[in-house]
Amino acid sequence: MRVDVDETSVTLTERPTVERGLNAFLAVAGGFTTWLCLRFYDPGGGWSDLTLALFAPFLLVYALVGSWRVLTLPTTMCRVDGKRRVVERSLRAPFVDRRATWSFDEVIEIRNDARPGYDSSWRPVLVLRDSRRIVLAPHANTERDTVERFVSEACRIMTTA
């Protein structure tokens, strides 16, 4: 997770490169072992051939899930823009493109919040006037200092704009 700050805006960028790399490895390993199972399968063979035939569909699903996660795990960009007085969030991946914008008038606060069940994983949360809470970086697993820096800069920009 990276925080970029200038006079009138702060940008939080979260790229899940480790998760994408792990899922790509799982997709390749699952696909390769599926190929091995089908390559050495001998119809009418013994128990070992039956085991290979039974593992192939499981490994194929494993490879497909890894591939799907690589293609749908989004890069999150959240920007608090003091010039335009908006908070923008975009989630981008090859099959995912979601954007949302909120004006400063709709926002009560931006705060850091611990993920439920985790003490060392923090994320920024946007609280709106209609009592909705929106997690700005839904896939982030980051330290408290980074999130606090983003939140403090966002609060500074929102109060001075």
C-alpha cells in the first residue's frame, strides 16, 4: 500500500501483487498437475490410475479458481481531492472496473478501522451522512501507520478545502 500526498490531494494505492503472484502459481501448478494426471492415466488400470482420474477434476477446479482470482483481484485507488471537494475510489482489474465518488458534503469522516478478527490489519473507512460505512481499500492488509497517515492527510484536506 502506498500513500502519495501533495498540497490539495492524497492518494492511497493498494496493489495486491503478492496475492496475484500466489494465485498465478496456484493456477499454473493446478493446471500442470491436471495435465500430469491425464497424461499418465491408463483406462482400465489399477487403483493408481483411478486415483489419477479422480484427482483431475479437483485439480482443474483448483487451477480455474486461481486463474479467476488473478483476473478479478482489483487494484484499489482512493483519492481525496481538495480542489474538486470529492472522495473517489476505483477498483480495477481485467474483469472488474468499479468507480464511486462522494462529495465532501456527503462525508462525515474518514477513519481507520481494524479488520474484524485481526489486530494487526487496518483499513480506511468512509462514514457517510446516511449512516453507510464504506471500506475504501477492501482487500488491504496493512499496518496501522500507513492507514493513519492516509486518514490524517485526508482529514487535513477535507477541513481546509
